[in-house]
Amino acid sequence: MKTQTAIAAALASALALSACSHKAPKILPPDPGGSVSTDTSAGTGAVTPGSQADFIAQLMGQDTVYFDTDQYNIDAADQQALAAQAAWLNKYPAKRATIQGHTDERGTREYNLALGERRANAAKNYLVSLGVDASRLTTQTFGKDQPVAMESTEEAWAKNRRAVTITID
Amino acid sequence: MTVKKLLALFCAAALLPSTVLAQQTAPAVSQEVDEEVVGNLDNDAKIAIPAFATNADTPTQTSAGGTSALGMSLATVIYGDLKNNGLFKPTGPASLPRPALAQVQAPDYPGWQGRGSDMLLQGYVRAETDGNVTVGCYLYDVSLGQQLAKAGWTVPPGEWRRAAHKCADLVYSRLSGENPFFDSRIAYIAETGPKGHRMKRLAVMDSDGANHTYLTTGQATALTPRYSPDYKQILYLSYFNGSPRIYIYDLASKTQKLLLQSPNPLFAPRWSPDGKWILYSVAIAGNTDIYRMPSNGGSAVKLTNSPGIDIGGSFSPDGSRIVFESDRSGSQQVYVMDASGGGQKRISFFGGRAATPEWSPRGDQIAFTHIAGNFRIAVMDPSGGSMHYLTDSWQDEAPTWAPNGRVIQFFRTARTSGQTGIWQVDLTGKNERKLDTPGDGADPAWGPLRP
């Protein structure tokens, strides 16, 4: 694990191209009310360890990494999130995962499909650098067609420029 | 091939029911008639378009009804085509007297002058015994007292609107000097549902929005269609196992198949003007490049090889060159290359980003999306000069050319709501309008002039 951490640190400096002040918060605030929230890290007994529900609960928002406009570099906050993902994936080595790349709405359709793939691939490469076998990871792109924030604002666009890791149960 | 040219139309005797119709399969549009050249186009040419005459109100199998109602509908479709074009000031049949059959070729010039008309477009419709309908179309200069053009077509009842579009094309090309374009179709993506969960279906329609048909159910998202030059197939994008794939839809058999088997995402399918080649883009490990393959199958050739996203691609009309977009410089810009991939050269230097280039069927211009704040449709010449904007809205993208290279459609997205619509603009940028589609619309692709 120590060598992996060292590799991660090296990649961190190589890949972190900018300070990325416009990025979305890495850990989104919990839903108001939170009556059905699963992010109880202690576990409630309702979540099967090693399941996607467990992944969501353990990662507490770090299942998603965010990007600047037109960018796909993995910055410091992304590294932290991906390290948490890698730790979970390395704990359950039989699990496979898909990384879905998305863009904001302020781009042309075809370019955004390619950009979504590029973001998913950047996240995948970083997970591989942290010891996750590449054969366990696939990528998908949805371009601008699946936003999670519906406003047409800088804040919403920052939330939509993302790569989401989904483990396959 | 469904439209038959009626060669014998031009003699008056052709109007008699006993005349044998000399028909042939028409390879192209209506013939022109020798006339002196009309002077500079009056941008406000007042064209009277009365209901088409008929010798008797005969029932037809057309959706318009009998020949009398059909004569009214034909004139209404022509009126719509010419009105929406922006070059003319047509008056439609609702407010004009319908000429008698005998007047179709002997217009009441003083009467039309009295109404202030510059031009008169009139015609007739006749039901044939085999169920087809024959439409005659005559254009007159009212002030000169002269016939400018005439043509006729015999069409199956289901295609009566095509005769109207052919007639509007005759008027448009005779008066503007440009090539015709109304008799053409558009493939697009019909969108419904909320912003984060849109249903996207492949759909087709006539250039005026009529004869609208959905081709897919919407269970799988459809994107970026392109009509084949012969209108027999449509290339488009759909999702399979979560990844975009290129499908080829056959319109006659209503079946579709994957263009290519690939583990990688495929985007941006395009036809060459002769239909013999297909361009597409493949994303492999974060790097997207453009490939060319024979449309009947066979091995692909990789045309671009730069790190970054090279995508799209549109052939020049002669097929020798390709305009495409690449972010190899750090942002989306427009490049040209030979059809073999050689001589790649950036041509957009306007600040901001330049995307979705489409080469005009006339060859003289390239339409694209310019992004600097707003997303705007713009045109430039093939060397990147003479750039000017055609639209100015929050987000306009994906221009597609009319067959004559003088009109552009694109899609416009509304801020916040995400609602989309297909719009049309001419090269002056002054004549802009939204197409009437059943729901939202995006990704328009204009096909060629129909044969």
C-alpha cells in the first residue's frame, strides 16, 4: 500500500494542472431531512458490505469527481475521492465498476460525448494507478444528456461536469 | 422514384382529358423555360398565389380531399414555402379569387395589376383515372404581362405536397437565381420530457415540417442523424450497453443494424456526398480520432492522429476535402484536411471556440457553431475568411445546410428549461423562424433535393 500511495502522490503532482477554484464541492451536503440517507458510515445493518449501496454509503459523495470547463485533469480533491474509491475497490477485489463521464450543457453535443469519455477515462486511469486492475473497470459517456443539476448556472454546471463510479452488484 | 414529369403539359391540349400523357422518370427538377433574365430580385416581390384551378371537383385519394380542396391546399403549401423564405411577399389563396381553368394559361393581367401583384403563380390540378394527380404550375410577371416559367408533375396521391414544393422551387429558383431546395426532407431528434430525463427519438419530416414520422420508440436515446444522399438510409447514434454506437437505419425495410462492432464509444457518423464513404469518430482511452470507411463495408482508414478530440467531419461537395473539429490546440477549433487525412490545417481564428463545421453543398461556405459566451451559428469561407454570424441566442448549435447552400437549420436550446427547437435562418441572418414540430427538436440534418 505504501508504494501505491507513493505512486498516487507522484501522479497527484503530475496531473493536478490547476487549482480549480470553480469546481463543485467534493462532498456534497446531505439531503435536508435525510430520512432515507444511507451515508451512515457505521452501517445500519441494512447495507450489505461490498454492495453498491455500501459503496455509496462509505464514499459519502466521493463516488463522483468533478472537472473544470473543458478539462479532464485529476486535481487534488479528485485524487482524494479516487483514493477512497480505490481503497473500497481494493477491499472487494471481485467487484467491477463502471465510470460514467458527463459534461455540462454548455458544449456541442458530439464534442461533449468525447469529453465525457475522456473524463471517465482519466478517472479510470487514476484508479488503475492506485492498484485497481484495469480489467475491472469500464467507462461510459453520456455527454451533456444526463445532468444532475438542472439550473443554467455556473454552480449547476460545476456539478454536472463529473465522472461517477458505479460498482456492479 | 415517384414524381413523374409531365412533358406534354405545356401545350394547351394537355389540359384535355383525352390527351395521352407523355411521362418519363424524371432524374432532376423541372425544366426551365427560355425567358429573358429577370432583373435584380425585388426582395419584396409581391406574388399572388390563388387556389389552383380544376376542371371539375373530382374526388382524390389525397389527404387534401377532392381536386377543388386540393387546389386550395397546393396553393397554401406553396404560399407557406415562399412566405417562410423571406425573399418574397406572397399573398395566399384564402384572400384571392380562384381562376377558372381557362385562365391558368391566359391570366387576367389587368385584374392582378389592380390587386398590386408583381408576380402571379397559378396552376391547376387534375385527378387521373389511375389515382395519381397531375399538377400544373405557371409563373407570370404581371407588370410585363409575360409568362416566366411553367412545369407540371404527376404524383401518387400520398405525395401531393411534393408537387407543391416542386412548384415553390420553380418560383424560388426562377426569381432568385439560386438552386431549389423546398422538395427535401429533414431527419432530426424529437425530444420530450424533463431536462434531466429526456426521451430522444429519431424522426423525419418534409422541409416544411409536414409528413412527420417517428422512426424509433425512444426506449434508447437517439442522437445526431444523417440522411444518406439517396434518402434510403439514416446514420445515427444510439446507446447499446451504456455506450454510444452508430446505427444504420434502412427506411424501406424499417430495420436497423450496427454500423460497426467496437468496444469503444463511436460518434459523429457522416456520409460523403456520393454516399460511398462514411466518416465516424472513435474514442479510445481518452483520445478521439476520425476514421473513414466504405459505406458498403470494408476496412477503415484513420484520418487523424493527434492527441485530443478530433471529431465530426463534413466533406466538400466534390468529396476531395473534409472540414472537422479538433481541440489539439487546447480548445475546439475548425480544421480542414484532404479526404485522405493529409494537409491538416486550422482555419478558425476568431477567439472563443469553433465547433460542428458543415461544408455547404455549394462549396463556397462552411457553417459552424461559434462559442464565445453565447453559442451562435456563423459561416466562413473554406479558408477561414469572411466570418459572420447568422444568429444570436443563448445556445444555437449544429448547423445543417439546405440542398442549395443558401439556408441553414440548427437547433436552439433555451436557458434553464433546456427546451429545444429546430430553427431556420438564411444567409442574411435576417430571416429566422422556428420549425413547427410536434414537440421539441434537436440535431437537424437536411437531406439533398429529392429527385
